[in-house]
Amino acid sequence: MTKSTIDRLTSLGEDVIGKASQYPTANRVLQGAMQMKERVDDLSKRVRGLEAMQKQIAELEKRVAKLEGTAKRAAAKPSTPDKAPTKE
């Protein structure tokens, strides 16, 4: 049975990682790379959370603008002045 190119590359990659983990310097490099991957994953999750928050903020800003517009229109309407009691 012949191995496909992908199978050979996978096998070769596993061998290289296995051998590299035996050397302290290479092992530290591999650990650093794994930590970096975890940090990037964490950052991407945080960015996704920020995007959702930005969307919520935009919706709230629209609602506030609408309420402010309603308040301005209500303030602009002329109100009837209170009649002060007159002395007769």
C-alpha cells in the first residue's frame, strides 16, 4: 500500500516534532509556539466579544438619539402660560 503525499508529510512532521522535543532549546520553542497559539485564540474570542458590544452600543445610541429628539420636540411646543391671579 502506498502512502499519499499528505500521509508522508504528516508522518514526517510528527517525527520532526518528536525529535525536536528531545532537545531543551527546541522544546522551549515548541512550548512558546503552543502558548502563542493559545493567546491568539484567546484574543480572537475577546475581539468577537468586543464586536458584539459595539453593535449593542450602536443600537443604544440610536435609541438615545430617538429619545432626545422626542424630548426636544416636546420642549419646543409652546405651552400655555399659567395665569397669575389678578387683584381686583
